[in-house]
Amino acid sequence: MQSRTSPADGDLPDIEDRLVASETRYEMVDGELVYVSPADPPHGTRHQQISELVGAHVHPAFDVAIDMLTRTSRVDDIAPDVSVFPDGPDPVTERRQLEQLAFEIVSTQSLKNAGIKADKLVTRGVRRVFAIDVERSRAFEWSRALGGWSILDSADRIVDPALEVALPIESLIHAARTDDAIARALIAKDNPVFAAARAHEHEAGKAEGHAAGYTEGVRQATARAVLRMLAARGVAIDDAMRARILGEQTIARLERWIERSATCATIGELFDEP
């Protein structure tokens, strides 16, 4: 599949020169005004979830936008569902820079239309475009060489300079994996909220340590941090498991449990040792 417009770079308008009014539900495709209908579930819910998912994995030098219009040619002004673009103005134009990654949430019926938009985005210079088929739980990447979509292995990850943490494909296609992937990404990025929570618990441990010994204070505070994280995520835990966590004497193991408590679905997963 080839776009009908492949102008030379010198002929291209600025990516923010609009053919359609911003903040409306229209795109311009091959010179024709196209109305973009509001989404029902599951498209609408996955749109929001994938935006949060990508945002959790993106590199600090990049930003994420939803439905951001990009002028791809003289006759096209289109808005990918989710865009990842450099966080800072273009040094030449002093305007927004072109996105490097784009994500389209599609149904089986609209995959072909998403391919038309993907080809235009890649022709403009967007490095990579992905499509998430919510009906069949599949993910694709646009291949300009093939002129079509290439299906992705759900066990793989998307590795890209625009991402600080590799993005699990399974989390893109399965809503149940979204929260886990976001939590893992935030831990890997040393998110300030997670870091502050752990620092707070360690400070509490230091305070208790003056009276009962620093090491014992840290151990108790770390064990309580595990319980708090599990409670916040709604992971079921009985009295025996609670006693096991509070009675654990190895601080290094408790530290591992803190990380697992942010992603585990059951208490059994918390205790599984590699």
C-alpha cells in the first residue's frame, strides 16, 4: 500500500499548519474531510489505558499526546490516537517537533484505514507506527518496506530510544496487564512517588532503630511497606501470610517483596523465588 502523496521534504508544510480546526473531531485524508466518530468500549477504554501505559514507559526527553493533529502533507492533517514526540521545540521552527512513535487503536474493520494513516505518518518522517486490534488482541507495526502491517509477538517488547523502559506488547493488547506494566515501569524509572514511599519507610525504620536497634527498625518498616502496597492494590492476604511477612528477618528479601508487591496478582506470586 502506498500513500497517494509523497512530497519532498522541501514541499512539506509545517506539522502544525492546520487543514482542519483544532479541538474538533475531523481529520483531512487525501484532501477529503473525514469525521472521526467518538469511541465506545472497548476502543475508548483501551485508548485511555494505552495512553497511560505509553506515558509510564516514555523517556523523560519525550512527551505523550492523545489525538494530536499532525500535518503529513499538503492534503493530509491526521491525528493518531497516541503520539510520542520530543519534549521541546524544534530548533529551526521553534514549534512542536514531529512525533517519533504513533499508536492507533483499531477494530478489525478499521485496520485497513489505519494503514493508510500509518503510511502517511511514516512518509512524513514518523519513525514507527503501531496498531492495537482490540477485537482480536493483536498488535502490529507498520512496515513501509512491505507496504502493510507486520504482526508482533505478544511475548516481545518494544525497544526504542523514545522509551526509557521497554514496552511489553502483551500489556498493549490485554487490559489486565496494563496496571502491572505501568507499576513495573515506574519502579524501573525510580519514580519519585515510589522512591519517596520507600524513603519514608526507611526513615521510620531509623526512628524506631534508636530504641530497638537500627536494623530491626528497618526490617519492621520494610515489612509494613510490603503490607501497605498489597493492601493498596487489593491483593488478598490472610493472617498466616501477614505473619510471614512481618516475621521475615532478611531485609534483602523484604526489599524484593516490595518490588513484587507493586505487580503481583496473588500473594503466592509475592513469595515465588526465581
